[in-house]
Amino acid sequence: MIPPLIETSKSEAANLQGKSTGGCPAASDGNPLLTPPAATSMAVPPSSTVYKLPPGLKHSLPWYASKPWVKLGSPILLFEYLHRTYGNIACYKLFGTPIVFLNDPEYIREILVNQAPAFVKERTVRRMKVLLGEGLITSDDPIHIRQRRIAAPAFHRQRIAAYGDQIVACASSQNARWESRANPEVPIDIASASMELSLEIVARTLFDTEVTEDIRRINDEVNTIMDLYNFIVAFPRIELFMKLPIPGIMRFRKSKARLDAVVDRLIREHKEATAAGKPDPGDLLSMLLSSRDEQADALGHFTGMSDDQVRDEVLTIFLAGYETVANGLTWTWYLLSQNPEVEAKLHAEIDAVLGTGKSRRTATLEDYPNLKYTEQVFAESMRLYPPAWAMGRMSTKPVKLGEYLIPPGAHFFFSQYIMGRSEEYYPDPLRFDPERFSTENKARRPKFAYFPFGGGSRQCIGEAFAWMEGIFSIATLAQRWRLRYAGNAPPEVQAKITLRPRGPLLMHLSRR
């Protein structure tokens, strides 16, 4: 999932208890002081409506630019300050637009479930349509509903289960690469290694191929575009300037054209193979091409996706299913290296399920339900370091949250990172304790005290796949290796599209 970040808007909204004029937000990838784009129209409620916003900052955010909790590229600092100072609901303004930060599971449920029709994706995610088109991440209803219906069979539980052996095979290949390293004493960058493994898994399951030149080209072009993410998001009304010779836009345009050409060719080759009577390879792309809407259109036809729609979903799956899981695995290895008692318990479970010595074997689908503690380890890692670290919505109608009435055009942010470190729901929150995710302990917490894959009708469609990839990858690698952090200081987090470590995360490998 792509997490939304900080928004800006040029329109003037009401004072803390005033009347709304509405407005269209802009986004700055955590840089809240950027110049906002022009506003677009939004439905305005009756002029007699009186709004009550939550407590928060008295002035517009740029007023506080010298404060240590307002730092370009580090929106988590702002969220932490708001939560620490004002509690589980707080408000600030950015160029007149109200922005509400939430850290209350019930308020989050209101936005994602109970009052979901009153919200649309906020601008940071909508801006990514220039890359992902009308994919499942960026589209709003009714397009999103139809696309999700068509894509659902590709992510059915039985279909996902078929990928278990491929995930284990890819992780076993990682084992072999580590075994054959020229200098075993040199630490590895586990972030880079996790990306390599996740890329191989995506290539196998999405395209039924190895990591070929095509797959590397897709990866390279996506990375180029993601490096331009701040520029794309912050540029006012970039859609109107896409054909102009502006350097950043030209770089994006060239990368996007090359990316589309590779994916379009892969789609064409899959369709040609099907037309030639070749057997279905069982990959996600083949499923997307063959799926049909379960609801007939106006002519009574059960239609599928167009090639453009398939390309949008392929890019969405590639981005959402590649970097997020890789970062989840990266932080898991770091946390295990810092908590040997947890690591020992994980190894004990893996040995009990998969055997030791000459009886040791690789995991199979039948083992998946028995890797319970492995699942808890991955879940606890994503509590402390959630790959998708924040979410956001924009209201299209007045929204009632407790005693507060918030106008349309307001923006609402909630952070998996802040929630996961809240003592109210996780006592001693910085302690790495996978037992928090035992069946009994999970039942004691509100549902939206933990939402690494979002929630409501837009909950990540690939969640089951992500869990399987994480659990089987951990089990396969931890079966053979112990990893020890090579740094002297804790790694610094970088809250960009996903929660990455800033710079390489070096680990020493030792055989078990």
C-alpha cells in the first residue's frame, strides 16, 4: 500500500469554529511547507452550519517551521507531537485547510467503515494516477468497486495458496546465494537482500518468470519514478504540464513510457500464449487477463479489464507487493538480531515444524498453519515498523466524530506507526514481544489498534499473499541463519512511500 503523507491546500477554510468554503488538497510527501495548487470546487453545506474542530495548533503549520517537530521529510515527528500534546484527536491548518490527525481506533473505524462514503482518497494517492492509472490503490468508487470484483479471483485464498511453493523456492535460492558468498565475513545489506528476494517472488508469481532483463527494467523504471515522487506530488496540477519540457517531468515521462512498453509487451505475450492454446501458467497476470466481472454490464455482458486496466493493476501489484513486504522483512531481521530470546523461540518453532539435521526439510503449504510464532514475529515487526506507515482520506461531506463536526474538504490522517507505539494499546510499546499477537491478546484490542493493511472496503486485496510471503521467507531463511546487526547505533527510519531504513542496514550472517 502507498501511504499518504502531508497535504496542502490553497483555499481558505473556516476558522476552528467557522464556516467551510471547501477546497482541493495538495500533497508534499511529508514537506508541509510547499506552495499548494489551486483549489477545485467542492460541495458547500448550508451557510448556517457551524463546525467544531478538535483542539490543536492555533496557527497554520508554516508558523511553526522552526520547531523541532516540523521537519521537511519527517512527518512522523509532527504526528508524534500532536499525539503527545493533544491526545488521540488533534487538528492543525495548512493554508486554511483543516487537517485532523487521529489515533483512536473508533474514529479510524468511522472513516474507513461507518462513514466511508463521505471520503475519497486524499491527493497524495490520487496524484499517483500518473503512474498507476486507475489501479486499486488510486481509483475511487465506482471504478474501484468494479476493479476489485474483477481482480478478486486472482487473490482468492486457494489461488494464493498455490504460490506457497514458489515463495519457499525463492527463499531457498536466497539461502544458496548466501552460502556461496566469496567472503562470508563481510556483512550484507539486509535491506538490499530483502528487496532482491521480494523481486524474485513478484517475478515468479505475477509474471511466471525468473528475474529477467524485463523484470529488472520494470524495477529500475519504478525506482526512477519513485525517486521523483516528492516532485510529482508537490508539483501543482502536474497533469496539465505533462507535455512540457520541464526536467523532472521529462524524466518521469521517459521512464513511464519505457515501463508501459515492457508491461504492455508482457501482457501481449500472455494473451498470444493463451490464444495459441498454451496451458495457463497460473500467475497473477494470467488471472487478471481471464477474470470477468461477476455483474453484467448494461448489455448483459460479463466483461473483463481492458489492456490499459490490466497494466494499471500489474503496476499496482508490483509496487504494493514488492517494496512493502521487503521492508517488513528487513525490519524483522533487525528486531530479531536485537532480541535473542525471541529469535531462540522462533528457531525452536521452525525446528519443531521443519525438522533438524538430516530430517530438516523445506516448508510446504501444510506447514503454514503450524508456523504460528513465526506469524506473530512478523506481526510484531509490522507493529513497530509498519511498511505502510500512514493513511489519509479527504472528506466530501461534513463528518461527525464524537463531539466534533468537521467540514468537507478537510483531511484526515492516521498512522500505523503512531498507533503501534501507543502505550494505551501496547504496554511498554517499544519492547519487541510477539506474544502480543497471540489469539487471546489480539482479541483484547480494538480492531483498528492494528491495521498494517488498511481496513474497510479498501483493505489491501493482497493481504493474504503478503502474510504468506513474509512467514515462508522468515521460516526458510531463519532455518539456516542467524543475523546480527553490524551497526553501532539503531538504524534511522525514513518515512517515504514505505518505511525504509535510511541507508544500508548491515548484518553479519552465521550458519545455524
